[in-house]
Amino acid sequence: MNVLTNYGEDRRPFGVEGPIVRAVAVEKVWGEYHQPKHFTEEEDRKDFKRTMATLQEEDLIGVGESDGVTLIWLASSVVRSSLG
């Protein structure tokens, strides 16, 4: 969550008519996720991709691209933004 707070920006991942969400570049999240411990970078990357896929499948995060950068955001922020 600190990554979203520290590096997140208000973006419109669905175009100018879409809701504004607090999004962060996936590489910033990876930088926080990958803390060399017991696993190799390759093992961490595989785990990171699995985790991201699971979060997306469970509608906990949104993923999109803007200006060539892959962004992620909390899916609940889209609901709040759409309502408010």
C-alpha cells in the first residue's frame, strides 16, 4: 500500500470520460515486492505474476496501460470514484 501512497498518481485508465483512480506503475510495485531473501529474481518474478493474476481475477486490482506504462490500481477506487 505504501507504493500507491508514495508513487501513485491520479489517472484515468478508461479514457477522459472514465473515472479517476489512484494508480501506480507496476515496476514500482515490483521494486517493493522483490526484496532479495530466499528466492532468486526469477522465482520472485513468477510469484509476482501469479499474485498479480490472482488479485486481478478476484477483482481486487485493475491493470491497464497509459502512455506505454503498465499501471495498477485498487479496484475499489473505481467504484468509489464512479459513485462520488
